[in-house]
Amino acid sequence: MASEDNSANLPRGADWPSRLRGAWLALLGRLGADPATGQVSPTSGRGAAHPQALLIESLISGLPGAAIVLDRDGRVIAFNAAASGIAPSLRRGEPALITLRMPELVDAIRRATASRTPQRVEFFERVPLDRWFEAFVTPVRLANTGEANANILLMTFNDLTPLRRVEEMRADFIANASHELRTPLAALLGFIETLQGPAKNDVAAREKFLAIMQGQATRMARLIDDLLSLSRIELNAHLQPNTPLDLAPVVKQVADGLQTLARDRDVTIKVAAPPDELIVLGERDELVRALENLVENALKYGAAGKRVDITLARNQTRGGAPEARLAVRDYGPGIAPEHLPRLTERFYRVDVADSRAQGGTGLGLALVKHVLNRHGGRLSIESTPGEGATFIMHLPLRTGDSAPIQELT
Ligand code: ADP
């Protein structure tokens, strides 16, 4: 054993065999031996320090989640950096029951100590932020140590907050979707009852009600269509499209397809595009759908401005990468700044009644955002109330792109 004593005094920065020997020394309970160097720690004489404190600390420092280790008297032996985030006042050598104020956790520590069986608890913290955690309190018996220090408690924590947030979002989403479907459904049922009862023989009323019912049914169909598109895009969110695609024909297809709506609204669509191809790696149908949503919105909400500009241009990201900039500008009432950050949330509308009157589902911009995310791009929105709004699709250009001339007809 004399040779082991010598190696335990090796200086810091010792070679790997010495460090390994140091780790073993610490594991075997050599008081204060540093597992990294084999050096005997100057704190080794302190009564409160657990003989394996350094080894335990170096072990739990490698864990991604918070971990705290207590001795059999409930005093803190070691904790890692993530644990300080949960309990900032943790101190080595101090009783954990004073520092950890969560009653559920304190109970679990007591139960684990008394029964020597692992315990799992969930707890919620309000300060400084709402956070949910689960904690596992596991009694561990260290081998080859003196009886007094053999029993320790390992506590590990999982932050459940992101999971809970997703659950809440899903519940909200289902509630919103059901509500959106229930409104036209209630209208349909109401009209069916009226047509079966009081308006049974009223031909004029029947014609009028059937037209309204058709409108409501169309809205339900559009809502289901948008919901399905959204979930399909989300399902494929991790698969970036890889088909080379010129954006000018996409712009032309959308502008041509919406001419009838534009005429109905007395709006002129103006298209500007560079003569050269702008090639992105994309899913044509999704990009058409996204641009259609933006132009439709401009025609619906910005009709008062009588004009909608669709402008395709070559641009650069802030990082200097080449991108396509596809802007849809209207000259309508615009959008107040407080709404801008929330517009791409599902079912968010500036004016719910206006959106419904226009046949909107509240999902259009959420869909645009998801399509762009999947293409490695992004949506930006600029608006000054009273002066219209500009919705811009930014899409990364395929690099190494040559630019042959092509006319946009
Ligand atoms: P909707 O189906 O209601 O049109 P969207 O997600 O496409 O849903 O749009 C969300 C909301 O953003 C709309 O209800 C509307 O209030 C607002 N909005 C979208 N585009 C414009 C625009 N060009 N001008 C003014 N408001 C707009």
C-alpha cells in the first residue's frame, strides 16, 4: 500500500496512469484523493467532507441533467452545475432539507432514506419562472467503504417544462380547432331545422338558406383542408426538399390563378421578377400554396388599396448567403405593430369577424411559416398602419446557381 500512498501525492497534470490510479484511490475511499490527479486534497482533513466527494462530483458533473448527492444524514456531498440552476443556494456539507424547499422532494428524500427504495416525484416551481420537474431519489450503497459513509442518496432531475408546454399547446390547438368547426356546424344544423320546420314550404327562404349552408360547409371543408396540410408539412418538417425549382413560374401560376378574385375585389395585381432564374430547392405545391395564401390575404384584407405588388428579387441574408426575396405588398389598412409577432400563430386573427366574413380559417400564415421553415427559409412582415402591409418569403437559393436568362411572360 506504500506505493499507492506515493502516487496519491503526484502533482496536478500527472500522466494518465497516475490519474487513473488517483481515481481508484478516491473510489476506494482514500480520504480526499483527487480522482483527476491522485493528489490528496487539502480539504481532506475537514470532518464534514465525504471521502468520495471528489469522485462523486466528477461523476455527476458528466450528467446532462441536474444531480445532487446526499450523505446518510441528508447533507449535500456533491452537486453539478445544472443542480445550481434548480437550487441556487445549494452548499456542500449543508443539510439538503434546508436548501431544497420543495415539500414533495423533501418527502421523497425522507421516504427513500427510510425505505432504502427509489422514489419518483413531480413538482412545480413558480419562481423565477413556471417550471415542472420530475426527480428520482435513489439510495445507493457504495462498495468497499466504511459503514458510516456507505449509504448515499443520488437525486437526478428532469425538466418537464418543454413537454408540458407542448401538451398545453396541443390541448389549446384541439380546443381551437373544435371551436372553429363547431361554429359553422351549429349554423348548418340551425338552417336544417328551419328548413324542416317553419320554412318547409318557403321556396325563397330555402334558396337563401341553402346558399348560406353551402358557404358554411365550404368553410368547414377549407378548415379541414388547412389542418391536414399543416400536419402534413409538420410531419415532413425535418425533410428539407431537394428538387431544384425556378421561382418565377411559381409566381406566375399564383398571380394568374388569383386574377378572378382580384377582379371581384377590384384590385390590380402587378408582378415584377428578374430576367434570370432564381433556383431554390423546394416542393412546388407547398410554395404555390404559401404564396397563394399571402396574395389571397392581400386581396382580402388589403382590397381597399386597389393594388397588390408581387416582387421576386435576388437578395442576401445578413450572413451574406444568396436568397430569393418574394414580397407581397398591399396598400390596404395595414396591421398594428402589436399584432405582428402573433400573426403566424394558429387561429390568431386581428379581427375574427372580418376573417370569418372573408372565409378565413386563421391558419394561412401558420401554414406559410411552416412551409418556409421546411425550406430553410423564413417569413418577415412589415407594416405601417394606414399604409398597407408587406409579407416577405425569404428562401435560400441553390448555391452554385448559374443564371441563364429567362423571360417571365
Ligand atoms: P385568415 O384565414 O384569417 O386569413 P391568416 O393566418 O392568413 O388567417 O391571417 C391571420 C390574420 O392576419 C388575418 O385574420 C388578418 O387579421 C391578418 N392579415 C393577414 N394578412 C393581412 C394583410 N395583408 N393585411 C391586413 N391584415 C392581414
